[in-house]
Amino acid sequence: MTCLTFNIIIYYLLYIFSLSYVESFTPAARAVHSSVFIESNNRLYFLGGEINGNIPVNEVFYLDVSKNFDTVSPPWTDLTPAAAIPFRSSWAGVSDISINGDSIISLFGGYMLDNNIDQDSFTSNLYTFNVTSQQWSIPQIQGNSPKRRRNMKSVIDDSGIIYIFGGYFVVPTTPQEIMFNDMIKIDINTFSLSFGSTQNGPTRRCAYTATLLPKGIIVYIGGYEEDGNSIVDINENANNINSIESRYLHSAVLAPDGKIIVYGGLKDALGEETMKVVPDLAVLDTNTFPFEWNVPQVTSNVGSIPSLACHSADIVGDNMIVAFGNITRSNAPSVELNPKIYLLNVMNYTWVNTFDPKQQSTDNNIDTTQQDKIAKIKTEIGIICGVIGSVVIIVIIFFINKWKKRDKVTLRIPGEETLRIPSEKRL
């Protein structure tokens, strides 16, 4: 009976340990992935991308930005085993949308490769991912389907319309690349697709950035254009007195002060279209007219930060979270993938090592104080339950061991009284 009870306790402890143990996950270095911040659950999602050897992957994972962390050990969570993309994906456009109160990630276009064999896996231009149920689906879109494309950006306005401009497509049977300058509009309220006007629009291009301003204006910066087969002039619609180099495959985010922060990218130098740009970071002031380029004084509390291309950048509170990408060089093409994330405090342009969710901009609607209280209560409850459970287990083990010792030190002689052997402490 004693051995059976002891075994039950051991199994119980192993079961509790298995529930509390979470296998650590560290994503592989990658580039040309997609990322989107979902405000409803404070998670920054990453989808697909290409790892070493330009191999697309179907991974889905997120960074938990509801709690403090440092860039050395970010709180990653892998959803791939249960929620992998239906195909291997790269160069796709993403948006965060809401359908019937559910937070949804829309994944448009991109390079689609079968999960098992190196063949095209195109079924639909648009896929959606429900972050609550972790289910992928193909919505039924009304209207004419646009031509396939990749390496473009999508934005969504407050009325629920996704805007997707340009991009390019590689013809499977030839090395020919076709660039677009059309404007695709997807109304998520009715899931209807239409095409916007191209009058006075940008030239055919890809590898640009698209940033939606609060006033409803989409700002397209840089990229690679078909007309002239060259990099788009970064001075198209803004004053540039700071010798900011034109670029493509860069990132752009809208800071709380209404300025667009551009980071990294590539330029054309000495016939190589893969060189590091100067400066790494530039700011487009959209509060002036015309817009004006500036180069802020950037400082770092974490040493040197590499210049990147084909990376992602997202604003969360007062931080720009830069992730993965290719590390660029000033005198040679980029060959190294970046496995890290970097944090820039956009209020003072300082690279930092620690993310603090309490550093939220004034126009952020997340009640971090209430979330902190809930998290604190949950933590305290967990600690109390853990302590109580541990005490109970220790008490049980103590009495079991005492019982076993008692059985071992007691001799029974037939016809005589029970004789007890004194313990060592009594000798």
C-alpha cells in the first residue's frame, strides 16, 4: 500500500511538471517574412519568410508584448504545430482586420510553395487567420480576382477597406517579371473586391513601403520601379536636404508624433543593387507641407545595431520592434541573415535592450494598468496554489517516509513483546 501511494505521488508530480513546463522556442533567422501587431491580445505575429538557402517556411509564431522582456530572450511562442500556414509563404502582404468581433490576420499574395514538394501552391490570393481559434480559411470574395503578385504592402483604413498597390509577378514559364501599378481594394465588411483609380498614381513598382496616415492618406516610400528599371527616387513627394539615399526593401512605421520612421533597405552602388544605405534611419515629417526628410540623432544603449533589408518593423507603444532580415554591408552584397530583434524608443531615437509595455503612447487605447492588475492577481493565485500544493506533497511524503522507517525499525519476536530498535540519535 505504501509503495502504491508513493508511486501515485511521483506520477502526480511528473504530471504537474509536464503542465508547467513549456519548451523554449527560438525562431530561425529569416528574411522577407510578414509581421502584424494585434492590439486586442498584445501579440506581434510573424508569418512565413525565407530561411537559409532562400527556403520559404509555413511558420506562425508571435512575440508576447504584454509583459517586460529583453532582446536577449524574447518571449516567443510557436503556433506552427497547430496553426501552420497552408503553404510555405514569403513576400506576402498582411493586415489586421476585425470580423464579427474576432481579430483576424489577412495574408495576401506572396510566394506560395507547397508544404511537401517544391511546386507552386496557389489556390487563392487571400487567406485569413483567426487569432482566437487559430484557424486558416479562404474567404469568398465578390468581384474580379486580381492577378497574382508578391513583394507589395497592404494597409487597412478605419472603414474596413484593405488597399494593396503594385507588386510584381514572376511568370512561371519564363524569367520575365511583370510589375503592377493598380490599386486593389477589398472591403472586409462585404468581402467585395474592386479596383481604385490609378490617375496620378505611382509608377509600376515593388519593394516599397506603404504607411496610412490618420487623415486617410497612404504614403508610398521608395521601392524598385519598372519604368527605368531602377530604384524609386525617395524625393518624389518630399523635401530632402539631408542627402538621404533612395532605397528599397526597407521598413517604415508611423510614430505617435505623426512622423514616419524609415529604417534600412538597399541601394544601387557599383552595379550591385544590394548595398547598405546611408543613413540607416531617416524620418519623414508628415506634419509639414510638403513633407520633409530629416535625420535625427540616434543613440544606443546596446552597442552597434546592424543595417538591415528584407526585415520587418512594427510600432508597439513607444517602441519600434525591428526583426530578422538581411544584414547589409557598405562594400559588398548582404549574405548573412539576422536572427535577432531590436528595440528603438521612437520618442528619443534610442536603441534599447528592454521592452516595457507600460511605455504606451497617449493615443493607445489599451488599458495597461488594468492588464497589469489582472496579470498580478493571476500570478499571485498561481504562487499561492503552487505553495499550497508543494506543502501538501511534502507533508504526504514526510508521513510516508516516517511510516516506512517505522516498519523497518520494528522487530516482532514470537511470544515476546514488541522490541523497538532505538534510532541513532538515541544511542
